[in-house]
Amino acid sequence: MLGLGLSLTVDDFKRVTQYPKAVLIALFCQMVLLPLLCFALVKVSGLDPILGVGLMLLAASPGGATANLYSHLSNGDVALNITLTAINSVLTLFTLPLIVNLSSAYFLGEGQYVPMPFQKVIEVFAIVLVPVTLGMLLKSKAPAFAAKMDKPVKIISALVLAIIIVSITIREKQVLVDYFGQLGGPVLLFNVLSMVVGYYVPLLMGIERKQAVAIGMEIGIHNGTLAIYIALNVLNNSMMSVPPALYGLLMFFTAAVFGFLVKVKK
């Protein structure tokens, strides 16, 4: 996140505010299209109701630092990513409990109250905004240093992502073995469709390609940690944490492929 800040200036954020259309379209995809898409997928695939609610919980979760990082590596509009992450984190306080409670009532026949995760929102702001702000300050005070560090930071970021992929594969090995047969197809399809919707809907609405890449990453890469936390510590249901865990593993690979296919040339 510090490396992302080294590539940003205040003008990047001013430019985003000058084009609110991209933000509004991204929020529509995130808050409306994605839950509807997930609901339809759960219905068609015939998932176990508890696993279905777990996937809906993931769909209601916002993007996060990983989406910003992948957008950075794909030359997407990182300023837009950070703006969307901040806005989504606030809106999630209201939309996540609503979506999860409605899906629980529909699939399980009973409502379950989901407290608003204020602490998690604060953590997202701290993880995203603090290091990015420090990076931007470094760029404003030492622009030559920031330019020199751009390529090394991207290489280091890619290596870190590779380490994450390996570690998650090892950690979640049992999840893959036990549930991949039932969950693998729907979760992978939801992941791919999320990125497709996030990328092509903005393009069809006249949004520039660099911003479409950012939106695709933001919508396709969810905060699985938040979803798993709510499943385990709020809903007290470990089964509901399985879809976010599996999605969190697969999205590292699919996002890398997606980023390669849509990477914007500078």
C-alpha cells in the first residue's frame, strides 16, 4: 500500500471527483448487480442453504487492499480503487447486514441479526489510507525517489502475491479437498462473472478502460477476511466461512489472469 501511494498524487483524486459517473456505476455493480448475480447462481446451482448464505455473505463484502494492489499491477486507476474501497467500507455497514439477513431469511427460513462491523471498517481505513498517504507524502517531497522505486515496488508486490498464493494453498488444503466438488464450480463462476461484470458494464456505459480495470478488480476481489470473520464470530457458523475461504484462494489466480488479459498499456 505504501508502494501504491508512491504512484499517486492529489490530482489523481481530484480527477476521480470530476468523473462521478465511474464511481456511481461501480457502486451500482457492487451493491445491486453482484448480490442479484450471486442469488441467481445459488438458486441455479442448488447449493446447500448454509453454503449459499456464506456465498451471499461474500458477495456483500467490499473490496480491499488486494484489489488495489492487483489494479496497480494492471495499470488500472488505483485512485478510483482507493476511493471505492473507502466508500464501500462505509456502505457495507448498512448493506452487508441487510443482504445477509435477507438471504438468511430466504434460504434458511429465519432471520439472523448481523451487527455493523465498525471495527473492521476502521481497520480497512487504516490498512488502506495510512500507508497510501505516507507514500503520497514521500512522492510530493521526493519525486525522483518515488519514480525510481516504482518498478522495484511492483516486482516486490508480485513476489509477495506469489508467497500469499502458496501459503493460502497450503493453509486451505483441507477446505479444497472437502468442499471443492460441491463449491468449486459455483464459486469459480461467481468470481469470473464478478470481474466480467465489473469490467464490461462500465465499458458499455462509456467509462474509460483504465477505470474499468479498476472497477473489475474492486468488484471481483472481495474482502474474504471480513466475510470469514462475520461467519465465525458473528453468525457462529463455520460452514458459512467455507465459500469465502475458497473464493479467497481462487481469486488470487483468476485476478492474475484477468489482470494479464486487460492490462492497460501506459
